[in-house]
Amino acid sequence: MANAAPDRLLAEHYDELRRIARRVLAGDAPRLGIQPTELANEAAIRVLKLDRMSFAGRTHFLATSARMARQILLNEVRRARADKRQPRLDTWWPDAEPAPDTRFDLELFDRSLLRLEEVDPERAAIVEQRFFAGMTLEEIAEAAGQSLSTVKRRWRGARAWLARDMGGAEGEAGDGAAGDGPPV
């Protein structure tokens, strides 16, 4: 599927984009004023505007879509905060059940993810693909040409690093194995 056209990939994976948008917005869409379908549509429009870009396949397309959805969502969070209509937007880890004790502030998460990207771009990419594109660890490993155990280890380490950076205990991020340490 090398150099696949964005419009074909969008047609094949639009439902997946909507599912991801629903998960990321779960319960917060009314407070933000953006619905999952709107988020998916806006991300799709932005991806289609990348007319000079060709995608290496599904995972590359979803990773790019995830980046677009992240930008759109954070713009909405900032707009809502500027209008003083909402103090914060909470979300949770992709593999955690939505519950009050697993939620955290999305904008704080984004700032921490940007710091992680500065020290370890590979781990930050795994988090972005997992969190915003809904990719499985197996899909990420395949796309990166890495072993599943390497991706799992980096995912655990990135989550632990982000939890510490956001001010929480390592256990709050869940799944953080001792000895993973900061991803440097």
C-alpha cells in the first residue's frame, strides 16, 4: 500500500477516525462544543489538504490523522478556556477504563508530551499513535519495524515519564513497570 492516496485511505478508515474521536472526547464534547464527528471531519479535511503527501499505508495515515486531531482538539480546549466556559478537559489512557481516578487534564498531557518529544521522540510518537490514533502496540511495532517487546517497554516507560511529568505518581498512569525510568 506504498504511496497510498489520502482520499482512498480516508474512505477506508473514516469510521476508525470517528471511533478514535469518540474515545478522546468521551463525555466532554458538550462542554467543548465539538462533537466526535466534527473532530473526525476536521481532521479528515486537514489530511486531504496535504495534497503533496503520500502515505506509506494505514499506520502512516492514522499517525498523521492523530496529529491533526490532537491539534484541533487542543485548539478547541484553548478556545473554551479563553472563553472561560471550561476550566479543563479531562481524558484517560487508551487502555484504561474511563473513571474519575484515571482521568487527567488533556492540555497538561499535551505539554508533557511535547517535553517528552524533546528528550525521546520515539516514545512520544508511540504515545501519540496509541493515544490519538488508537493504534495497538502491535500496529505501532509493525509500522516502526520494531519488536513488540521493545514497543511495549517504551510505551510503559513513556507513560511512567508522562505521569511523573504531569505531577502524578507512577502508579496513576497504570502499567508503569519499575525500572523503566525516564526515557532518555
